[in-house]
Amino acid sequence: MWNQLRAVWENRRFDNALQLFLDRVVGRPTGLTVYRLGEYRILVDHRGEDQVGTRLCLVDGIYDGLLTKLSLPHRLSVLDLGANGGGFPLLLGAKGHEFERLVCVEMNPNTCARLAFNIGSNLGRQHLVLNAAVSAISGEMEKSFSLGSVSDHIDRKATTGGVAERVPLLTFDEIVRRGGFSHGIDLCKFDVEGAEFDVLLGSTATSLKLCRHLLIELHDSGGGKNARAKEVLRELGFKEVDSVRQQYEVCLFRRA
């Protein structure tokens, strides 16, 4: 109940706050809701937990607060790993940024369909949306997926039945090559539910040196992985600017 009341209060930031309230009361079984923020029309599926992914990214303030620590150019090259429904690039757009290059990667095919809609309809279809999972090694994964979850993980099995689907496993370097970041990456957001350790500690992400800023969520459940990952980043020339800890540690790095 508290979370529901908090969501109603947070939704005041959207232009259609009253409609959202009524929609959650009357149209709750459908799950699908459109949130209006300025010129943006953002599709959210509450059955797929987009309300704690796409929506929360726009109103929670964690990313927004960390981004105030940076002096970013007006036009950005952005790589979003674990993009969910596109909340992070939409946040950047709402803050007035334009995109020189934008690549969004999302593992869950159902979530990725909403991601493609939100990016294409609000930011333009010239940007690249990849249905893939970032991994230490390239290959393919086959599993059945739920309607969506902010906790989707490369090793996590869906809790519901369904037809198994194949999703590519791509290394960080492969994603950077496909994205065409020939002039570097101004900002990389990295939220892949634990797979960040496979990438960072497996030394398969040499293209990280192309990133000027890295915003990464570290999901250490014990064993000192956060400290080890930070050490790898320091060895690659990154300096920690700031961090915020809630359920997990969200860290902002700048490369010298």
C-alpha cells in the first residue's frame, strides 16, 4: 500500500497525473499505460514491472542527481546496457540533451519491444535498439521470458511458462562495434543485474576505454566483487566521481 501511495505522489511529475491515477484504479487489469512528460509519450506495462524501471528512472532522482556531477555536451553519444523501457535516454532527453549516437541494449524480448517503441516514437528511429544480453563471451541464450522484470538476469529462468526464445549474447566490445562508436562514448549506463562482474572481471571489455563517463549499478551480494570491479576500472583509467547506495550501489566514474 505504501509503495502504491508513493507512486501516486511521484506521478505528479507527469503531465497526465490525474489520468494516471484514474487509469490505475479503473484500468489496472490491462497493465498498459501511457505516461506524458512534455512532448514524450512513454508506454509502460505494469505487468512487466516497467513502473519500477522505465517510470522510476524518470522520477526517482538517483541518476538525475549523479548526472548533475558532470559537465556533459549538449549532443551525446550514449550506450545504455540494460535499457529496460528506455527511461535513461528519455531522462537525458528531458534534461535537454540530443543524441549524436544512441544504442540501447535489452535482454528480455517483451521489454525490448516497449523499449523500441519508446525510443523510436520519442527520440527517433535512427537510433539502434538491440535485443541482446551483455556477456563475457559471445553466443546465444535460449529461455522463456516473462512480460518483463527489472531483475531479468542472464542466468535467471522466467517464473512463467511460455515458448523459449533465442537471444544473442554479445560482449561489450561487440556491442560497441555494432553501435558504431568510432568517436568514443560520452556516457555509458551499465545496469545488467550482476553480469557486470562477468564483463569487468573477465577482462573482455577493452572498449571501456572509449567511455568518457560510466554510470554503473553494482550488484554485489557478498565476496567483495564491488571493490574488485572498481579496481579494474581504476586500472582502465577511471576515477570514481560519486556513488549512491540504495538496494544496490550506483557509481559514477569519469575517465581521466
